[in-house]
Amino acid sequence: MTDEENGPSIRLDHFLQICGVPTGGQAKQLIQSGLVMVNQEVETRRRKKLSAGDVVSIDGDEYDVGMEPPE
């Protein structure tokens, strides 16, 4: 997914599934419960667009968002 102004991006709920959250429904629950942080701030929008360099925290585990440039 690409945002022409900001470069490549991915939605928070999709990123959580890549990080091991089994389903989109569980990702939604984690986000809406305030258990997910993006760049050290609680994020409750599951469609939040993440970009390279963002850091997502779930239950003490941190994941760096890294995007490969399009070929």
C-alpha cells in the first residue's frame, strides 16, 4: 500500500496480524481496548496508517515498521 505523499504504508490492524495476532477480530479488540501503542502513544484507530520507522508496542513487545521500497 502506498500513500503518494508519505510513501509506503500499512494499516495498524494488518500489521498486527503480520506480528502474530491470529485474526483481524482479535487485532480490532486489542486496538479498541487501548492495548496497542504506536510511537509510545496509545492508538485506538485500527485503520491508522503506519510508515517505515514507526514502532508498535503490544503487551510489552515492540515491533519496528520497516517498509521495502517498491521495485
